[in-house]
Amino acid sequence: MVGRDSLQNRIIDRTILTLLILVTLACLIPLLHTVAVSFSDKTAADAGQVLLTPIKPTTASYEKVLEDSKFFGAFLISVERVLLGGLLNFVLTIMMAYGLSKDSRQFRMRNVYMWFLVFTMLFNGGIVPWFMTIKSYGMLDSIWALVLPHAVQVFNVILLMNFFRNLPKELSEAAEIDGAGPWYIMTRLFVPLSLPAIATVTLFSIVFHWNSFFDGLVLMNKQEHYPLQTYIQTLVAQLSAQAMTSMSPEQLAQAMAVSNRTFNAAKIIISMIPILLIYPFIQRFFIHGITLGSVKE
Amino acid sequence: MRSRKNELHYNLMVLPGILILILFSIVPIYYAAMAFENFKPARGVAGSEWIGLENFTYMFQLPDSRQIFFNTIFLAVLKIIANLIVPLVFALLLNELRQRFMRRTIQTIVYLPHFLSWVLLATIFFDLFSLDGIANKFIGLFGIDPVLFYASNKWFPAIIVATDVWKEFGFNAIVYLAALTGINPVLYEAASIDGASRFRQLWHVTLPGVRTTIVLLATLALGNVMNANFDQIFNMYNPLVYQSSDIIDTYVYRVGLNDLQYSLATAVGLLKSVVSFILVVVSYVMASRFANYRIF
Amino acid sequence: MKKMKLLTASLALALVLGACGNGSNGNGGGGNSSSANGGSNTASSNTGSNAAGDDGSSTAPQLSGDNLAYEKYNDPVTLNIGFKIPDDKLKDGDTNDNNIVSRYFESLTNIKVVHAWEAKGDDAFKQKVNLAIASDDLPDAVVVDRNQLRKLIDNDMLEDLTDSLDKYGSKLVKDIYASTEGRALADATFDGKVYGLPNVAIDADAPSLLWVRQDWLDKLKLPAPQTMDDVEKIAQAFVQQDPDGNGKNDTVGITGDKQVVYGQKPNPNGFDSIFSAFHAFPKNWIKDADGNIVYGSITPENKEALAKLADWYKRGLIDKQFALYKETQEPIVANKTGIFFGPWWMPYWPLADSVTNDTKAEWRAYAAPADASGKFVTHMAPVTDRYIVVRKGYEHPEAAVKMLNVFTRYERRQDNSADAKKLDDYAAETGVHIRNFYPFDLLLDYADAVVKRYNDVQQALEGKIDPNTFDPDTKLVYDFTVLDKENPKKNMDAWKPATAYAYGGKVLAETDMEKVYSVFYGMTRTMETKWTTLEKLENETFLKIIVGDLPLDAFDDFVAQWKQLGGDQITKEVTDAVNDK
């Protein structure tokens, strides 16, 4: 028997640990670099001297961000969007997932709805028809344009539905015999038992709303109405396509080098904070939530 | 009848969501009818001239279309393959790690990039791959001249795939990890008693244990063959690398929004939708037949 | 980078010209001004003003000309626009749609400008306009580009502005349009109707002149350059005969830029004029002898120009290091060279630096080299590339014209009110660019402004006209010219305009040039994806042939490759677009 503690095994273990640490570092380096840049002296950062530790540490760029009322306006809009959108997603996802978790004998329309869901998930009309639709509802330039179209996240519905379906059937059968109605069973039995999965889909929906930028770009008419990611996208996209086509590679390199590096880095770090705050709390749920939701026995 | 009454409630639960989907996913398809029209904005979709498949045939005559379909599938397939293999290797390595605390910490860190937006990451990578960025500093250690990664049609696709893997490999490993924990420990004990080395255990116990998962994920990935990730490419590309990284979605965006070719853009997008839909149906059927798995 | 420099130069120009705020109003604002535009116009504008009693002018139905153009509405008129957000930081709680600039123009016109939407950056603005077009939801007035204008006209979405412009256009605006010999308005005209109010750019920026150190020329007793051979001889002498007399062999010949040619609006060191002397027009779309539309960089004439340049480079007549400079103007500023190509405004930049470093430097401009028949040939730049359009059905199309009147009057320094002065002070104090807050991002200047100012100033210097009748821009040039004559090179801010006009302007005014206009500007769809590649191929091939990395025959390979890589398709699209018009 080859013991777990043999020399060979220990070498293997060490190698694996080293590899994993390297991989983990690779994940961290871009983020650490950005943090380092955000705390660095502007000239050092613009000269590209900053690697993983700040040079001449300063909080100047953060102070500059604090003075930027547009940034915080956008931040607040994103918060509003996450709250409204997250709540809508939460309610609709649970309701749809529960309804659809019934099999087609209990709920004859179920498979029709299912295929409809998959169809809508994959089929889209493209940007221009989408814009015209939102416009025809008179929702342009309002927060509802960012929230309502994404009120149903089909992927999340399927995830939670599969989780519900993995719960023992006897549960609802017994409750029904006791005279409980579908709404009662859903809210009092299934939801409490599915907290990991619900936490997971809620995290997904928060992250989705926080990270979306494109709809803000197309559907909002005033810069003051941009959500955070859209606002950052327009900041960064200063090198417009037109400007770039007329640039030679050398000029392009130069344009890339002289940016607002520290200032932008600080904005990036601040925009990550909400995700960084929420994610560790939900992390312990979502491994469970995803695996049960995606693997239907 | 109790069950009939329940059914009414199930319908009520589903309907608000269905209504939202009709309003925001089905109605746009009405407007997408412009793909079959010589669309005149002033006349609207209803009043414009119906020209059938002309926009589609025009599309296939364009020298661009072959390039963008190729780029899309090329990038998507590379991503699919890398995103199957890298997370698997990572999960296998992590599975061998005994220290629970290390395991936890590593997992927390590698899942994190999945939750960050491409808007932010594109800015970060732009910096990393710039002329005086870390990437060039690193290759400089080996005496290699700085490379303008973002302007090079040779490097840029590699960067697209690599950064995508960087963002997603940890998160994609979750399913593998779950499958790995599902392997019966008795199998390992038996292998140990037989004197199998760890490599042989990996080959004969671990891999067979996750084989179904691999096949399943590969099958389901089929639905993504036309999907090279708009958010990523839109935020990372530039005109210098259109040739190698302009994909269907970005092309539709530019042709529709920059060039006023609404009908053409919509036709291209519609074609992509149809192909994707067929691929998903195929993968669904395959998954249920070969892996005995039903997505829903 | 180059764009930035050009911008800096023209900003400097604008600033210098703008520094004078209180010159006399040369415009006079006479009621009979519209007669300048021909009898038929006057007639139609008279009938027009009678018929137009319903748009707020009921108090004074007899108004015409500039009185009507600058007349304030009695009742407020709302004008919805799409607005391009500038980078400028306003103060005192001013916003993009309510600020010192917008309040001023509203007070003048009683037009309430409302931002239907705003967009940051050129691309985003263009997309917003395109979405507005797609969903048939145009703001009342908005600035569009050439492609958008065509699309809008095709779709019959625009208000005909012919009468509004005719009746309400100020003399200033009409004069500026007239200065383009009709090209600006023709660009926006379809079926005899004007659908857009175009911008007008200065014509003078297009030709690339030969700038030579006259003091060196005189020292070496060389004649003024005219032909290709003259240029060659001067370059050779400047390289070999130690023109700066420091006893060292440290001067170079003609300087160049790694971009080789600029194509439309040149910056320093473009070889544009060498190519056009051979009747090659790289980077322009031209008609060949058979009337077919071709891309100017692939015609056989280019090969002759390249052969000449390669030969000069080989013999050292072109600065051997020209492709290596970080900043193309380095050898000029360092006075290592006495001969280079550049447009009329070179004295503003970089020549002012050259003279600062060596006050002996006397730069002169020449229209050289001439072509085989002795004529100076040059490509031109588009006179206009953007248009204010008005949504079909908007009740007050003339409001857009009136807005254009007032902000153009301010921009051209002809607004002498106390409030206009306040704007100047505000700009000086805060660094905010007033023009960025005009409701429309569209500027008008006389196409022939440079030549006109040169002629006026010369006549004034000869005592033929009274400089006090000048418009402020011209007056300023005159004052600076006088100042620099009294005290040469003492005040560089005076030297810059004085020299640019006296030599650059002079050559433009006195040379009978063959002007070649590109038949197409703008983008086609295939260009979107292929152009960068093609342009790179072109730039690299030209550069490599000149420096000898590639043989001359590589040009033929380039042409074949260019065609195959999408050039043929693009040529077809351009031909369609031109014939379509």
C-alpha cells in the first residue's frame, strides 16, 4: 500500500499546492495591480512604473472621485437599479420557478411555457428592434427601461426550478392533504428549504444589474441617468473608433499610455466594492445552489 | 377538482413573467420583421416594402460576412474548449488539496472574477497589455521587445480567449467539483489497496467519475458556438483588430447603429438567433439521449 | 497626435483672432443686405415675410434682412435638440442645458432650447442620431453627418429649409455660404431644395506649400524654387554647402513624416505636393481620365512620385532620419533644415519655435514644385462635413436658422453686445470653450477667409482702404502686421499671424492653382472593416519604397493586394454612393 505520506506523495502535494497558488495569484494580479495604481502617484502611474505595490502612496485619486458628483450620481442610479431589479427578479423568479417545477401532469401548460422560455432566451430581434420596442412603451430615459425588460431572468428561473424539483415530492403532497394551497406551499415550504438556491439566483441577479452597461448606453438620454457601468464605459471609451482608425500604431500606443490611470483605477475599485461586499456572504450558498440547480437527477 | 384549481394558481404564478417576456422578447421580434423589408423609418415596420430574403442574400454576398461568422465561431469554439479543459484541470488539482482552509481561500479568490463586469475588466486588461504594462514588462525579462497586443491581429484573439478563461475558469470548476465530491470514496480505498498510484487513481477512478459531467457540459456548450461574448469584445476591441475579432454581435451593433443599415443588421442578428436556437435544441436532444439529462 | 496639433494650431489662431472683442461691426446689419444674394432671393424673401405673419413676427411684418434674421420671437419657441456633451467643467451650478451660453442665446432669440437627449463623444452622438432616425423620432433640429443626411433625405424625414434660410439667414451666414462658391449648400441640396445648414471650413488649409529659409537661399545665391529640379537643387545645396555657416556638416535636406502624405488637411512635412505635381492624389477619391472613380493612392502616377522621393532619399536630399522622429517638427524647430512642406499656417506652429531658437531665420512660402506644364496642383479638403437638419413637420424651421445666425455672429466676433463680452470674460476666466455650448456643434468661417484677409490687409497697408472698416478678425491681422513691421520678431504673437498671412496667405492669393476635389468623403460599409488594414498597407508600402526597404515595383504588388483585400469592393461602393447623389 502506498501511504498518503510517502515522499512521492508529499512531492506531488507540494507541486499541486504550488500550482494552485500560482493560478490563484494569476487571478489576483490584475486586481492587485489596479489597487496599486489607484493608490499611486499620478506621474509614476502614467509612466507605467507601478506593478503590484503603490509608488509614492497617496489617496489623491480617491479624493478626486469623492468630488465627482457624476460618479456618485451614477452610483446611486445603479443602487436603485439593483434594488428595483433585484426585487422584481426575486419575486418573479420564485413564482415562475415554483409553477414550472410542477410536472406536466399537474400543470398541463408547463412544457409549452418551458419552450417559450427557452425560445425567448435565445431569440432576440437585435438592437434596433429592441430599441424601438422600449421606445414604443415610452420608457426611454427612465429607470424602468433598465429594470422591466430584465425582470425575468430565464437562466435563474431554470436553476431555481430544478432546485425545487429536487426537493422530495412527498413534501408538497403531504401539505396538500393537510389542505394547504399552492401559494402557501410555495412561500412556507419551498422557499425556506431553498435558501441556498434563492441566495444564488439573487446574487446572480444583483450582479447582472450591477454589471450591465449596454442598455444604459442605448436607452438613457442624459448622462445624469447613466448607471455606473455605463458611465465608466463612456469614460474609458475616449479613444473613439474614428480617432483610432486614423492613428498609426505608434500614436495609438501613445494615446493608450497617457490616460487618467490613477483616477480610473480608483473608480474601478470603488465600483467593485458592492460586489466584494455581497459576494463572500453568498459564496457558501452558491456552490450548493448551482450544483443542485444544474444537475437534475 | 383540487388539481384543476391548483393548475389555475400555477398559471397565475407563471403569467406575470410570461407577460414580461411577451412585452420585451416577443414584441421586438415583430419589429425584427424589418429584416425582410426595405425598412423606411418614416413608414415604420408595417408600412415598409416587403422584400423577402433579399437582405439575407445580400448579407452572404458581403465579403465581411464570411469573416465575422468565421471570427465568431473561431473565438467561441476556442473559448468552449478552453473553458472545458482549464476548469477540469483546476478542479482535479483542487480536489487533491487536503488543507481545507487553503481550499476555501483559493475558491473564494478564483470565483471572484466571474462577478466583475467586462467594462471594468476591459479597462484593467487594457492597462496590463499596454506598451508599458505588466505583460510587456514580463516578456521584457526574457529580452523580448514590447508588443502592442491590442493592435495585433495575431495576439488579440489569444488575449480574448485567455482573459475569458481567466474570468470564468474558477466559476466553471464548480460543477466539476460537485461531481468530484460525488465519487464514492470506497472506490479510492479499493484502488489504494490494489496499490494504484495517485496518477492511476486519477485515471481509473476520478476521470471516469466525472466523464458524464464532461460530456454533458461539452454537449450543452454546443448552444454557445455562435456566442463569442459581446460584452467582452465590445469593451476590448478596436478598429485595428476588427479583422480578427469582429464578431456577429459587434458587427450587428456597428452596422445597425453606426451605418444606418437597420435591415441588414437585423437580418444578421436574426440568422444568428435561428442558428443558435437550432443548436440548443440539438444539444438538448443529445444531452437527454446520451447523458440521460434533461435541462428542464 | 497630428489631429491634436492641428487643433492646437487652429485654436491658437482662433484665440489670437478672438482676443479682440470690441472692434467695429463691419457688417453694418443693413436691411438691404439680402440683395447681395441676387434679385430672385430678395423677391422671394419679401413675399415670404408677408406670408409669415404667423410665426411671431406679427409686430413688424415688414422686417427683412438682418433685422429679421436677428429678430427676437415675441412668444417663446421651443427647440428640441440632440446635444453633444463637452468635457468642459461649468461653474456656479450651470448645467449642460442651462448655462451662461444657453441663457445668452435664449435672451437674444426667445428660443427655448431643450435637450431631447445628450451624448458624450462623437461615436455615442452618432449612434443616438441613428437610433432617432431608425425610430422616426428626430429632435426638432440636430447636427448630422453626410451619410445621415442622405438617409434622412431618402426617407423624406426633413423639413425643406430653402425658404427659411433665404428669408431668415443673416448676411453673415449667407456670405460665408457664398464664399464656398455654392459648394457648401450644394452638398446639402437635393432636388433643388436645401435640407441642411452645412458647416464651412477654411479652404486654405488644404494646399501644402514649400517653406524655405530665405536667408539660406540668399546666402547660397539660389533662385526661388518653381520646378521639381529647383527644389532638388536647393535641397542639395542645403545639405552640402553648410547654409547655416557653422562650419559643420549638420544640416539635412527636405524633412518628411512617416505618414508620407496627409491627403486632405496637411500638417508639416507631408509630401502631398510632390505627389500632386505628378498628378497623383493619394488618399483622395478622384475621377480618372475615363471618368471612372478610383482611389488616388493606386494610380500609376503615384509610382513616379515615389520614384522621385526614393531617389531623393537615396541621395540624402530627404532627411535620412525622417521616419524616426518622435515629433515630425523636430528638425524644423532645431533649425537643422531649411526646406519642408506645410500649409499656410506654419508660422503659428512650428515656425514660431524655429524663429525663437534662431532669430535670423527668414521663412518664405512657395507654391512649388509645379507640374510638368508649370502649374501648381493641389488636392483640396471637404468644405463641409456636417449639417443642421430640421425634422419634417416642425412648426418653426426658421428657429434653427436664427440660432445659427446668433451663434455664428458670436463665433465670428461680430457680436459686440455687453453680454457677448461677458461670455468672453467667462471663457477667459474659467477656460470653458464657449463654442462647446452652442446648441449645434457646427462652425462657419469664410471658405476663402485667409485669402480675403490677406488681400484686405495688403490694401490697407497700401492705404487703399481704411482698416477701421474691417471686421474684427481682419482688423486684428492688420494690427499685428503693422506691429511686426515696426518691430520685427519682437512680439511672436504678432509675428505668427503677420508672417502666416504675409507669406502663406500671399502665395494662396497670388497663385493660380489647379485645385482637385475628392469626389467622395466619408465611409462605406466595407471601409468600416477593411479600411484600417488597407490604410496600413498603403502607408507602409509608401514609406518602405521611399526609404528603399522595398523596390519601386512593390507599388504594383501593393495595388494588386489593395484591390484584392477589399479595395475593389470599396471602390464599387464609393462609385455607387457618388452616382446615387
